[in-house]
Amino acid sequence: MKSTKETQDAKEELQKKEQIKHAEAKRREKAADVAAKEKIRAKIAADKEERRLKVEADKAARDGTAVPQAAEPVAPVAAAPVQSTSKPASAYTTTRLRLQTKSKGNIMLTLPVDTTLYEVTLQLEGDEHGCPPVVSFMQGFPKKVFERDEERTLKELGLVPSASLIVQ
């Protein structure tokens, strides 16, 4: 009986310690959540103040009056650096073009970035694709029209790493 009581007491003691650890972990987690929310609120407040000052400065510039200053300087909250997964256009060596044609439908081409639109035109009108004569290329968004004899490269035209063009 004595050994059973001792093991039971040890189990209860262990359970109490685990409950205390669990409660402490919850308190730390709540404190971290509160701190994160406060940081976000401070960032929002700083952004609002920045926008308000910009609007007032724009209004003062239009009216020709002095630019009002902030009542108290708002310390900017340092945001965590955002890791960008995309590469700059200069890092790509090829580009993917989706060309919509009336006669052949969609044609996918992977080309070097230094290819010109004139070379793309010759390739489309060649034996492999057999498209009718190309007049121009149109990009839907942002809306741009490129002439078939364009001598600038796909990279210079901003068609890297990929683009969708309508063949006209």
C-alpha cells in the first residue's frame, strides 16, 4: 500500500509540473501574440499618419501654402525583409511567349532573350508554324502594340521572363 501511494503521489507531482509548464507556455504564447498585434497596430498607425501628411503636403502644394508638420514624429516600425522569389529580368536567359493566332490558335515558344520581334515574325511565318503574314503583335495588359519589324530585343521590350501576345 505504501509503495502504491508513493507512485501515485509521484504521478500527481509529475502531472502538476506538466500543467505548470503548459500554462507557462500558453502565457508566453499569448504575450507574443499581444506583442505582434501591437507591432501591427503601430505600423498601421504610422502608415495612416504618413498618408495623412502626404495628402496635406499635396494639398498645401496645390494651394501654395506652407507644408504642415507632424504633431509628433512617428517612429517607423522596421518590417521584416520580404524574401523575393522572383529574379530580375536581367537574370533570365530565355523567355516564354504565348502567341495567339487566328488561324493556328495558341503557339508556345521558348526563345533567347536577345531575340528580336522580327525574328519571331520570321519563325511564325516559316514552314513549321505556317501562319499568315504578321502585321503586328499586341499585348493585352498593359496594352501595347509592337510592329512586326521591331528591332529591339524581347528583353528591351519587357517581354521577359514570359509574355502573352496576340498576333494580328
